[in-house]
Amino acid sequence: MSEYLLKAVDISKAFVGVQALDAVSLDIRPGEIHCLAGENGCGKSTLIKIISGVYQQDAGYIEFNGKRFTRITPLEAIAMGIQVIYQDFSIFPNLTVMENLAFNTELAAGRRLVNKRRMRTVAEEALSKINFDIELDRLVGSLSVAEKQMVAICRALMFDAKLIIMDEPTTALTRKEVRALFEIILKLKEQGIAILFVSHKLNEVFEISERFTIFRSGKHIVSGNTSELDDRKFSYYMTGREFDAEPFRPRYEGGECVLEVENLAIEGAFEDVSFRLCRGEILGITGLLDSGRSELALALFGLRRSTGGRILVKGKEIAMGSPRDAIEAGIGYVPEDRLSEGLFLPRSIADNIVISEIDRLTGALSVLDFRRYRQEVEDWVRALSIATPDPENACSTLSGGNQQRVVLAKWLACKPDVLVLNGPTVGVDIGSKHDIHRILQRLANEGMAVIIISDDLPEVLQNCSHLLIMKDGRIVARPDPGSTDENTVLSHML
Amino acid sequence: MKKKFRKLISRTEFYIALVFLALCLLIQLRSGQFFTPNNIVDILSALVVPGIFAVGAFMVIISGGFDVSFPALASLTSFVTTKVLLDAGWQGGVWLPFLIALVLGALLGAFNGLFIGYFELPAMIVTLGSSSFFKGLMQGALNSKQLAVIPVGMRSFGTSALFVAKNVESGLTSRMPTTFLVLAGVLLVTWFLLNRTMFGRGIYAIGGNPVSAHRAGFNVRRTRFLLLVYVGMISALAGLCRVCMMQQMHPTNMLGMEMNVIAGVVLGGTAIIGGAGTLFGCMLGTGLIVLVENSMILIGIPTVWKDAFVGALIVIGTGISAFQVNRARRAGLRNVRKGAAL
Amino acid sequence: MNALLKFYRRDRHISRLVIMLAGWLIFMAITCFDKFFSIRNFPTIASVIPEYGLMSLGAMVCMITGGIDLSGVGIANLTSITMALFMKSLPDETGYVTPWMVPLVLLMAILCGLCAGAVNGTLISKVKIPPILATLGINQLLTGIAMVITNGPAVQNIPPVYSSMINNKLLKVVPGKRGTVSGLIPVQLLIFVAVVLLIWFLMARTSYGKKLYMIGTNENVARYSGLKVDRMLIKTYAMSGACAALGGMIMLANYSSARADYGSQYTLQCILIVVLGGVSPTGGRGKISGVMLAIVLLSLLEAGINRFPQISSYYITMIWGAVLLLVMVLNYFAENPIRKRR
């Protein structure tokens, strides 16, 4: 028995000309919680897929349990005890919990017929491993995200797993659910199962892992004990740059009040929300995933109809029926999920930038004025320094940070008075995150009113001039961001 | 008990069954002729061919695609079968025609399956092309014409009856065709495949999420391929039943059935994005369309109204179920929120 | 050579269509140059294209939004029937009808098409019925209404001025039978070209076109970007309906009669053309140039095969199916270059 459960040595992999992994190494000890971190596109997922046998590496080898492999098939990986829990959990929403749990073992055993009784025992056994209690006949599609994840974990445990790889497991979980997940991870560790925890969130890396490995653009940067890591080192390893976070100091003088929200409510989501926002201010709204903050954002942008209260823009009451109403009133909205709400990935960067203001770039008969169109695109690409050789390229060719800049550009192009951002830096690498913060501060200082809705506390504390904390659909506190700290805010949230 | 009832009323099948019953009652009230033995037997016998087709269409929709090639496939296989046996002067039983049709159906299904399973092309487009291809093959290369005579085995099979139902009042009689057994058999086998074999659960799994199905260890390509082979086989059976029941081979009169069959399947609560639906619902939906097509005369509506009625039924039926789905989704969102808050 | 390669790479799909077209023209030139490349052949081909060409344009815009329109034929037939009945009611005792009523009738037809299409759009965007079912149901419903109006048989004896005007051929240079001279460019083609130019303009030069592609790419993002998705969908389906209605009016001119079941093969044929033209069935991708090429390719294939009297014209459907499958498989191999997987 070697010291390491898994050793991946000098793994390289290239896709059609792009070097995704360049001689990276990773080693995991038995029963260890190891965190693999890196920005989007650094090669984390490629390595996972090589370890689990989905891809085959171009060079290098993998040692598992002392046995050396130059290639692993998915079946071998499972047989040896490697299990991956993907970000989408790989579940079947249209089938029952029982079937979701039992399929893998049944298939692995090469069974051709369905035996309900056997499947039920298998499923019950799986659930009992982490004492997870759920009705076996429920459709998985009707479960909450956390419950789905539990189902996926139970399923992974059924194969005498020695190593469980979790790909960004906390993305869609509430804080409470993350706690529960971490407890389960610790329980698994007690059973001698090693966990490879893939994340780019600093606080999670600190909280749960014993050792860490960081990749940057396909290269291995550093491995070590988490106890030796701190904030500054972490962002330096991740990005290769050093950052000095600059707290927001409002400089815009004499800002008129542009947005007033009075007793706004959506039944079952939030109620009695009131605030005022002036030019030059950045308002932070924070709260847990279930606090109603996202619904508030949707209501401000006409995507959900409010059931009470009113919204006034520049003193005029606005009937928010659709996003168009909001845009015409001068409100822009950067949504939570860039991929499914913010961007037309396969379409060009240029089209993405101008789509919301496209009717302003037309002449008679809504004929597009291509000269103005190109000029507008060029201006925004330059203004937000979007890194692309040609704005006619598809948006999917950009990195996460640049994609988020495109979303920003789209809204800034509409010249809003109020810009609402829901999770502006989720899934954005640290470098771009700083740049986006700087852009937002600059916009405020030029007279825009900005609302940042986020559960990233350092983000709101650093960038906001005012702060609202929501809990269970109500505003519970309005501390001054300059004179409060994370723990105080957190105590209001919980 | 209450929970069970709640579950019942949340299902589309429940509403279709209600509509179905209401329609039966309406016809009964208007004509007094609905619940007579011969009428019910007539409707059941009209259900045979669309019913078998619907099972095939249903399975493909469950797997997340659309098959529009089954009428062409059925026409081609039943034409070739009939023609070959006629030319050979086959005087024996009906087993040989069924065997030939099954083999041909499997071959043509494999043709579809090759494109859909192994090249991973969208089923609707592939079957659109193959439908055109089969039709052209039959009418062009094989120079198909109406065959007024069919082999004796097929003829006697088509006219044979399980029993004869008699309406005491009017004295009208209707035969329950033996081909009904084919429908029953197909339903039985398909039910077993879908619910009791890993192959069938694989079809549901692929319809739910093909990527997860692959990761879970289902052989997605092979499952899709075999599915299309099976669908080809049962479609061929339907075609042959049709020929036997009509006592002649008419190459084109099955063409154009695909849309009504698919509409029936979806009316029965099958999710058009795949993954959800039951055989029972599929039969209910198909039955509803057959019922409307066959009972209009009973309530004194001229048959020219048939298409208009079926069209309206499709629009209203799918409209109701779309409305249901939207409401459920909204309610679901609220519940998830509640769950998260706890 | 490099320029050619560059052209090929700019849009591989369209390039492949061009190559196929060229190949077919060369083949026809070798085998029967005189008959095929005759000046008399052209107007014949050109007067049929608009029938399904117009419907294909409608199907194209709908498919670009990520939907599908199967109601074209129903709209076309109901429109042509009502317009035929309307025209029949026009003549006074002397039987004279002013030629000015032709543009008026066309305008009314377009209006009918717009209305029917708007119903489709409303069912899809507001009631949220899946496009395939909504348009399928509407198609059936409209066909049914047409059936009820006509009772089955064709509406004939429409004022001859209509057919002669639409069927007219301009540019009298083609030698006809017995010393007459007929025209080179049929009016139908002019109407078609006008609609093509209009739609090309809408899609490539206006904000409507940009939005259309965006909605097809991702409807949700389009909503979040403040596009009025529902209104766009209604407009688009209305436009498709108008195209289909015009197609129906051209059929009316070509056949001098209207019937509830004319051109029923066009439903699937149009989808085939659109997919062959490179429009993605999931929406967001496709060009009018590709669809035009597909229309020309298919009609030339058809016309070419008709030049071989020994080959049944039914082969055409077979070749269509084969071409569609071939193009799809070529695309598959182009997108997934053979490489070692796993």
C-alpha cells in the first residue's frame, strides 16, 4: 500500500490545438479531503474526466491504489472505486428516487430484467449509508437541489467508493444545505473515503479541505496544506496577479433620487420592502438563497409581477409588466445565471452587446444602420476591455469574466439610470471580479445608481454605500457597510 | 387515500379519461346507440391499427424524439409481403406473412436506428427523410399498385372473428376481429419491455437525460437503435393487420396517419420532450381520436366535420394539458421554495 | 484555388449544396442536354416552385425561432377555397370581372393567412402549446373547415381572369406549339421572388431579423434581454401564415381549382426543404440562401428525373429522402471528425 490513493503524474491533454492540461500532477491520500481549485477553464474538469475515464490523456499516467494505468475506462474507474458527482448530478428527473439509486448497480451487474423488490432493497441500503430519509417513490424532478445532490451522493456510495470527486457541489445550495453537505463529507472521511472537492470559492477551500492543489491555465501551480494558505496567496495562485481591493467611496455629488420602492411584495416570496436609491450610490442587498432577494430582483425588472406596493423611477410610478417596461423606465438587469439568462452563447459578441438597444440603431422601417451598429460594438468592446480578436466571434469563445463584461456592456448600452446586478461575479475569475468591481464603482461615480444583489459578503461590504439584509422575505437590517463586518451581517442573515 | 386522490388528479390521463367518458355519455344521450355491444366492438376494431401505431410512436416520443416514418414503413413492408406471397402463390397460413413483415420491419427500423442511434441525428428529421425514402422505394422502385387480392391465409385471418356482437334492438352485428389480439399482444409485450426490462427503463432514462443515461452505464446508442428496430417491427405488424382487415393492399391509404397518431399519443399525457407518459394514457388518447372519428355519425354530425372536430380536439386537448403543466410548474416553484425555507 | 477553399469554408453546408447542385447540372448536361437545358423547360419548373417555395419560407422563419409550422397546407387550402368562392360570387350577369380584383383578392388572401398564423402564434406563445402540436391541430382544423365548406369536391369554374393573370408568362421569347410564342418568366415566379426579397430584407437588414435569431437561440435569454418574445412569435407565425396563403393562391391559379386536400404532401416536403437548406431544427441557425438552394436543388432534381421517361416520377420522393439523409450524415462527419474517442 503506497502513501497515496491516487497519483496522477504529468498528465497532458490537448483538444484540437488547445492545450487543456500541460503535465499536471495531483496526489490524494486515502481518507483525505483534497480541494482542487482554479479559475474557469484551468483544466480542472478535464482532469476529472481523465481520472474517471471519460477522456484519455495524451501523456502521463495514473496510479490508483498502487496500480499503474496509462489509460482508464469508465467501467474500470467505477470498479476501482472512483465516483464522480457532476455539477448536474447526472440524475433522471422523470424517474423515481428508487430507480435513480438502483440503475447503476443493476446495470453494472449486467441485469436485463427489472426486479422492483431487489431495486428497493438496493436503494434503501444506499440511503442508509448517510442516514438520508426520503420517500423512494417520489419523482426526482420534484426534489429540491440539495435532496437531488443527496441522491447523487448515495448513489456514488454504493460501489464501495474509495474516492468521490465532487464537481462544484455547492453552487446551487443554500448556506444551511452547504453545512449539511460538509457534515456528510466529514462522515464519509471517517469511513475512510477520500474526497476530491472541486471549487473556486476561497471560503469553502479553507473550511473543508486538508490539502489543496491549484491549477492555472492547464498548469499545476501549487499543492500544499490548507493551513499554510491565506487569502492573498490564494488569489495570487489562482490568477498570477496581486490585487488591492479598494473600498467604494462615493464621489458623485448631489445625486437626485432615481428609484423609490414602497412596500413592494410578491405573495409567498417577500413583503414590505421599501428603499430609496440616488444617483452615485451603490446599494447592496444580501440574504440567504431563500430570503427573497432574487425574487426582489426579478420584480424590479418586470420578470415577476408584484402583488403589492409600488416602484417609482424618477418620481413616476412604473407598471412593471415586462422587462421592456423596466428598460424603458431606465432599469437594466444583469441576471443571476449568465448562461441561461444573460447570454446568447452561440451568437456573436456584437449581437449580444446591442440586442437590448437594437431598436435605437435603426432607421426608417426598422432597417439596421450597420455603421452605427459597428461603431457601438467597437465602443463597448473598448470601454469594458473585452478581450477578443473580433467581435463577430461567438460569445462562447470568451472566458467567464469576459462573458460577464459582455452582459454588462449589453445593459450599459441601454444607458440605464439604475443598474441591478444579481450575483455579478458568480463564476467569474478573481481577476475579472476585481475589474468588474472597479467598473461598477466608476459607473456609480459617473452618476449611475447601482444595486448589487449578492451573498458574497466581502463583495457587498467593499463595493456598496448602503446595505440591506433580507431574511425570510423581509428587510431585517440596514447597516452601514463602512462600519460593519462580515460576522455582524451574517448574524442578521441567519 | 387523500394523497392518492391528489396524485390521481394531477395526472393528465385522469382528465383525458374524464373527457373520454363525457364524450361516451354524450353520444349515448344523443343517440342511445353508444353502449350497445356492436358499437363498442366497432370502435375497438377501429382502434387496432392506430393503436399499434400509437404504441410505436409513443415509445419513440418517450425516448425524446419523433417518428413520422411509421405509415410509410408499414405500407412498404405490407406491400412487399403481400406482393411476394401473391407472386409465390402462397396458400398456407398467416404465420409466414407475419414473419416476413416482422423481418422487413426490423430491417427498415434498423435503417432508421442507424441514423438516430449511431449518428445521433434528430429522430424527427431522420424519419422525415426515411419516410420519403420508403415511399419512393415503394412507389418508384417497386412500382406499387393497388392489390385487390391478398393471399388466402391473410384473407381468412382478416375476416376471422373472436366473437360476434349483436345489437338486440337493431339486429346489427359486428365482428370482433382476430387482429385485436395483435394489438393486445403488442400492448402486453411493450408493457413488459417498458416496465420490466432495463432496456425499457433505459428508454425512459434516455428521454429524461441522455447524458446521465450514458454516465449511469446505459448503452445509449444501442438502446436507441434497438428501440427503432422494435418500433419498425410493430409498425409492420400494424400495416399487415390493416391489409388483412381491409382485404386488399392499398399502397397509399395509410400515408398521412402519422400526425393523428402522434396527436393521440400526446393527448394521452405523453411529454413531448420525452421521458414521461404511460401506455394507458397513450391508448386513452388514441381511443379518444378514434372515438371522435367513428362516432360522429351516431350523433348526427355529417362525416365531413371529422377533420375539423379532430383538429379542435387536438388544439383544446393540448391547450388544457399545456395549461396544466404551466400551473404545476408554478405551484412546484412555490413548493420548492417552501421546502428550502424549512 | 485558395479563394475557392475559403468560399467553401465560409459556410460548409451551403457549399455542399452548391456542389450537389453543380454535380446534378453536369450530370443532366451529359445525359440529356437538349431536353433539360431547353428554354421551354425553365418556365415549367419556375411556375411550380412558388407553391411549396412560399410555404417553405414560412416554415423557415418559424423553425429559426425554434418552433415548427405544420399548418401551411391547411392555411393555403382554406384560403384558396374561400377566395375561389368569393371570386365566383363576383361576376355580374355579363360574366365580366375586372382584372383589378386580382390584386385585391391576393391582398385578402394575405390577410386571411396573417390571421390564421396569428392564431398559431397565440396558441404557442400565450397558451404555451408546443409548436408542433398547435400547428398540427390548426392544420387539421382548417382542413376540416375547408372540407365542411366544400363538402369534399374541388371548387371549380373560378373567373378565368384570375388564372390567366397569375399563370401569365412575361417576356415572350419562348417558341411554343404551332408557332405561338409564350413567355419566359411566369408571374408566379415574380410573386415568389418578391416575397423572397422581402423576407431576406427582414432577416438580414432589420432589427426584426436579429431578434428572430436571438429568440431561436435562447428564448429565455431573449426575455431577460427585454425582447417582446410573445409578440415576435405571433408576428413570425402570422408571416408564415401569409406565405402559406399566397402559396395557396398560386396553387389555385395553377390548378384553376381549389380543394381541401390539395398539396397535402407539401407539409413534410417543406420541413424537408428547410432542414436540407441548413436551418437547425432547434432554432437560431439557418439562412435564406440555403433554403433557396434547397428549393432549387430539389426542383431541378425533380425536373431532371422527369426527363427520363423510363424512370417513374415516384423515384423523386425516394431521392429527396436520400438527399436529406445524406446531407445530415455529411454534416455529422463534418462536425465530428473521426478521432479516437476514449
